Amino acid sequence: HDAALLGLQTHLRAMAAAAWVSGVRQLQRMAPVASSFSSSSRAFSVSAAARETYKILLPSLSPTMKEGTIVAWKKKEGDAVSVGDVLFEMETDKSVMSVESTEAGFLAKILSPSSPQGIPINQIVGLMVEEKGEKPDMSDVGAPAAAAPAPAAPAAAPAAPAKSSAPAAAPAPAQAPKAASSHSKTGHTAPLSPAVRYLVGLHHLDVSTIAASGPKGRILKGDVLEALAGAKPAAAASKAAAPAAGKAGAASKGSADGGVVREAPEFQDLPTTNVRRVIARRLTESKSTIPHAYVEMEANISRLTALREAAVKNGQKFSLNDVIIKACALALRVVPKMNVVWQNGELVPSGAADISVAVATDGGLFTPIVRGADGLTVTTISQTVKELAAKARAGKLQPQEFQGGSFSVSNLGMFGVRNFSAVINPPQTGLLAVGTSRVKFGLDRKPVEMMSFTLSYDARAIDEADASRWLTAFRNFIETPEPIAS
């Protein structure tokens, strides 16, 4: 039994040795394949890295923002991008802001170039990769990637007139002005008014086709406008087919009737910016959903004017508007029922007196906020307003500088406007409109300088009595300005 067991162990050792030798030889034969596999593995790793594509999304930078407009890309395709680099400038519903990168890599593809059209938030506008020269993964781009070349489509439109059929059809509309001119001279006996003659010559109409509703068969301006409304598509096609012939026909018409030939006025369609669209939407929403009520009052600013002149001589620079902002904030503290906002059908008290100041810019009206104006000096308010106004005009306001606020001030006094009623800026419930000052005679028959103020308030949230109390408190601060302007 022991001999058999020893023989089995010897046999197993021999088999293991043979297997080891066979395995070594097999590995030697597979060495070139392993080297090739290693290279392939590295290539696959690079390919996998190429598929690591970072999507650049259009961010939402304000609670009311639904779309944005890319003003300009600051990086070009192929440029290296580091964390914190500005990728593009975007126009929001309030201002133009810079969008920074949160990833490092290379900008591989710009899907949404600068365009006046609004782009929905969270839409992919660009793609980044880790290594330069890698191709981005376009599988998740979907519709936005396919829509990117769309702006090039209008370039193909001018090629249509090159077809042989287009010039052949052009002479027919070109004869329409001459026919209209001849008929209006011979077939229509009633005289044409200057306005009618101008419209007929401008649009190359045949007066025999216009139904006359005036006395003795005269064609009125309304008749021509009705004819234009019915034949607008045909007139547009005629004008597009032969503009040169249209001008010749107009000249012939003017010569025949003895009238003055005037060129058609040129119009320019101005693209509507995202800011302007948002302003239009919010103002429409304000006037259609908020029951505006108004209270008007005058204040004697003679002491305030004298105090400001003395302060300027002492090196303190501030404007009347800065004192008005401070007075508004203090009046909100006196009448806290005015310091509220209307959100989701409920009144929400404001913890601080944050005053929004209307600033007119080329892009529209902005309302940057002076935070905690009740605790600031007028000189600090003056410096803050100057900085915010400069940012607003440059389109560089940050979201925290214009979002929020509990009350607004709009001043048109520098334009000579005596008084006006302003539109409430939701969700705020009050806005003070400031007019110009003027000299009047007081009860003692002495001249005093008076300024007009109109308070617009939300009648859902504020009663007439509270609005009147607030305006009275504000007037008291303006007429006794020493405590707040010193």
C-alpha cells in the first residue's frame, strides 16, 4: 500500500512539472500578443477618455429666469479651459453676466453661438473634453446639436432667384404700376386726395379695382387700406419680384398725376433683447394683476436744499435722491405695514428696509437694491447708488444686487417731470414716484421750494390709511432733514 502511494505521488509531481513547463512555453509564445494587447488597452483607455465629455449647460441665474441669450463666447473651439475661466457672457432677465467653467479641459464644440434668440435654461450650449483634439460625445446632445447649424439656412435663400423661371415671371408684375397709372388717369374721373394718391403710387395699385365709398364715387383712404389688407400677399410678392420696376411705376404715376413722388420709408426691425422681453412681461403682469392705487403729496424741501448746499461746502457729497432713499427706509420702519411683499397670495413682512432704485439704461430699466438703507448714512447711500448705477449701465449687476427689495423709488425730477404714477415692481407692494421741485408761495406769502411725490401701492396688501400714514411720515423726514442728512 505504501509503495502504491509513493508511486502515485511521483506521478503527480511529474505531471505538475510537465504542466509548468508547458505553461511557461505558452506564455513565451503569447508575449507578442500580450504586448499588442497592452497597446490596445492604452488606446482603448484614450478612447474611453474621449467619451468623457463635459456638457456646458445654460445656467439659471435668477428665480424668474426661464431663458437667456448668449452675448459672446470668450473661448473658441480648441481653447484650453481652466476652472474659473469665463466661457461666455449671458444676458439674463436682469443683466449681462459672465458664466465661468466648473471643469478643466478643452472646449471641443460650441453648439449655441451668440444670437439674439433666447435659449431655454439647462440646454446644452457647448461640449468640453479632457484632452486636446479629442472628439466629443454627441450622443446626448440630441435636438440642440442638430439645431446649431440652423442660422446658416437663410444664406441659401438668395440662390433661389438664380433659377431660370424667376426672371421670366418678373416682367408681368413690373407692368402693374404703369397700368394702374394709365387707368387712374383715364378710367377714374373722380379726383384723388393726396393721401390716396400717395398710397396708390406707393403700393402700385389699380384704382379700378378699389371699391369707392366716398361721395360722388371718390376713393377714400380707408378704401385703399381695405384693398391693401385684402391684397397684401400679392402686393408683397410683386414688390419682391421687381423692386426696380416698382420704383419706375411710382415715378410714372407721380408724373401723370402731377403729384410729388416720395420714396417708400425704410424701416428697421430691432431685435428684442431678453431683458426687454422680461420687462414687458413683468409690467404687463403688474398692471393686469395688481390693483394699483395712488396717493399724492407735496413736501417743502427748502430746508433740505439749504442743508445739502451747506454739506457740499463741507465736503459731503450727496443728492436729494439719496436723502429720499433714506427717508423712504425710515418711513418703512415707522409704518411696518408698508414694508411687505405679496408672494403666492400671502403677505410676507420684510425684515429689512431694502430700497430698489430705478436706473435707466440703454437696455431698459433696472432696479438695483440699497440693502438696509435705514441704517446707512446719506453719503454711504450716495456712494452705493453710484456704484450700482454704473454696474447697471454696464450690464454687470450680480443677482444679489437686484433680486429682492421691499420698496422702490423712481425719480424723474431731473427730466422736469412734475408728477407721474409708476408701475409697481412685483412682488413688492409700494413704489414712490418723485417729481421735480418748483417754487411756490407759502401761507406766509414767502417763496418755498415744493416737491411732488406720488405713492403707488398694492390695494390688496395696503389700506388707504396705512398708505397715507406712510406718506405723511416720509414727508416729515423730508421737511425736517437734519437728523437723517447730518
